[in-house]
Amino acid sequence: MNRETFLAELRNGLSGLPQGDIEERLAFYGEMIDDRMEEGLSEEEAVSEIGSIGEIVAQTVEEIPLTKIVKETMTPKRTLRAWEIILIVLGFPLWFPLLAAAAAVVLALYVVIWALVVALWAVDVSLFAGAAGSVAAAAAQAIRGDALPGLAMIGAGLLCAGLAMFLLCACLAASKGAVRLTRAMARGIKRMFIRKERAE
């Protein structure tokens, strides 16, 4: 693939994003290709070293803030006609509650995911605290001369510590999964707006 084809396909892949960001990316990758060609690579080799257009587009979408994409998508490309404004105003009682409900569902899902992660961490911390408390109670029993209750407390402490270590792995995995899911949700929301722009 030559430089012009690569940049044309990249422009097509980035369509729907803010125009300033598209031009910035095209200039960046055009300069990168030129630099590699100056180092002695052929045009095709320089383009192939950059990577796939799909990866570049995905990385660009992830880096651009959602507010910037929404602003670009929602800004009218032309002045609205009077009948369009009237339809928007008259349709407000219908489209606004639907939009608010969709936003509330996404927000509720996000809050529930993180609430579960926080609850897991709270249980884990409680188990660690229970283990420490059992060891302290066992020491107090030993000082009073009650060996049997002290052994029971040590056993309870070891059980809490074991459960806490096991749950720690689950907490770390749940946290990483929640972060990945949050990023995927953000990418999906951005792509909804980008697709809407391309469809117009």
C-alpha cells in the first residue's frame, strides 16, 4: 500500500471524528511515513511498518474525549429550517424521556458493577480484620490461661486469613474486569455517535 492510499483509507476510517483530530492524525502519520522513507525504506515498507488502519482508528477513538465526539456529532452542519425546529420542540416530550431513560440505564449498570467490586473489597478487608482480631483474642485467651478457646480463636483466624487471601485474587480479577468493561462501554458509546455521524 502506498502513502496516498494509506492516508485516504485512514481518513475514511476516522470519518465521524472531529475534523481537527482527523487532520492532526493524517499529518502525523504522513510525516511518519516521510521520515521512514528518508531513512531508506521504500514507500510500501514505510507504510507497512506503521501498523494496521484498524488499530490506529481504535487507538484514536479511545484517546479522544467523549464530550468532543458528542459536540462534533451534535453540532448541526447547516442551519436548521423552521419546520425542523418545530418538530424537535414538539417531539421533546417523546425523545427526551427516552434519552434520559437510556442514560439512566447505562449509569445504573455502571454503578452496579462498581458497587459489586467495592462490596467484594469490603468483605475481603473484613476477613483480614477478622483474622487479626482472632489472633489478638487468642493472645488474650492465652494470657488468661484458657488454652482451648485460644486454639479455637487461632483456628478461626487462620480460616479468615485463608478466605481473605482467596478472595483477594477474586477482588483483583473483578477490579480488572470492571475497568475493562468500563473502557468497553466508553468505546461503545463513542462508536454510537461516530456511526450516527457516518450514517448522515
